Amino acid sequence: MVGCHRGFISQLKKIVPNVLSIHCVLHRQHLVARRLNESLQYVINAVNKIKSNPLNDRLFRQLFEENNEEFNRLLLHTEIRWLSKEDDASLTENLRIRKADVAYLADLYFMFNEIYKQLLTEDLNLIKTKSVISASTSKLFLFKQRFAMGEQCQFQNLIKVKKDGQVSDADVKVYRDHLQALHNDFARRFEDILSMAIPDWVINPFTNVEDEEISLQIELLDLQSNAELKPRLAVGYQRFWLQKQIPDLYPNVWAVVKR
């Protein structure tokens, strides 16, 4: 309903062409994560097998507690189905064969979880969102390059499996291609956020503004000369711009900031 091609946003842009619309960042982050390969399904089946049996669940929790693990609970996947003994054997074998894949996915999911945490803070805004997404996109490309050089220092679970000789060159190529696909997906899905132009003075209004248009320069110079406002930047640029007098004293500057 709010789609940028046929929904509300597309209709709004016909009336207000310059309107800035940003679709749910977390939703797009979830869509990117769906690119993880089919090996993840075996992990889901294993989790469901444990959670579907109270005894298995208790034993699993006890194991984690004995090893002082940070987490001691599994979340039941919504697509649970009951597994027969034949399915159990197949699941065990597939998990063994795909041990490297599972390790790679565990490392990757940890990284995605860190991104989620940064995007769920109470003081999140478009500037911080762009910083998080931009850094994440660049890191995926960096990891892909490092994989090509034989370095996987950010993938600790994968390194452990590799030391056991269970990671082949073919596996590494699959992971490298997967990281490239994730990078491309990030760049495509978050193109609007990544392409946002954020003037330096929005974050630091007391920086050099000589490259701005004259109307902004005049107001920013007035603002920079305001001895009462300058100390208030210490509370952060967000609260600085939300001061009541800003829109009245500097309307052109405010018109840029409020977008």
C-alpha cells in the first residue's frame, strides 16, 4: 500500500516531487538477510527438533549452562514440522556435511544482529541510519575481498571449522560470491538512504560553510555568531536543531534540516 512504484508513495510524489520517502529500514534489512543459502534450513530443522521435545530442550539448556554460554534458549521456528526417525538421520547427516556452511551463517547472523541493534536505538535518525547502512555495505565488500585473499578473521566460527580441515576452496568461493551478492543487495535496497546528501553543517553547524548557497551561508554565519546557541551543541546535534528558536531565526537552514 505504501509502495514506491504503485502505492501511496508513488502517488504522493506525483503531487510533491521532492518529497523524501524512506521505507522501513528493518524490513529491508530482513529482505537482505533472506539471501542466506539453503543450508540455513537444516539449522532451522535442528532447532525445531530440539524445541519440539521438552526433554531435548532441557538437555540443550543444561549443556549451555554448563559451558557458561551467553544464550541458553532456542526460539521455535514458525515453520515447524514433526520429523520422523528417517528425517532425524537425514538431518544429522546434512548438518555434518554442511558444518562449514552453518559456521559461516552463524558468523554472518551475528553481524546482522549487530546491525539490528544499531537500528533499534531510541535516538535513531536518517543520519545515523545512513552511517550504519553505509558501514555495513562497505564491510560486506571488504569481507568479500578478504575471502579472496584467504583471510576470514571476522568469521571466527568458520575459522574453527577450517582448522579441522572441513572448509574446501569450493566452500570459500561460495561464501565469497554470497558476500558479493549481499553487498549488491544492500546497495540496491538502500540506494535511497546511501545516496542522501547530508551537509557537514547539519552535524556540526559551526564548521566551514563557504561552499553553501548564499542564503544558507548568511544564516549559518549568524548562527555561528550566536554565543547563546554554541554551548548547546554539547547535548548533540539532534537536540540542538530542535530548539524552538531555530525555525524562526534561521528559516532557510531549518528548511534543509527538517527534511
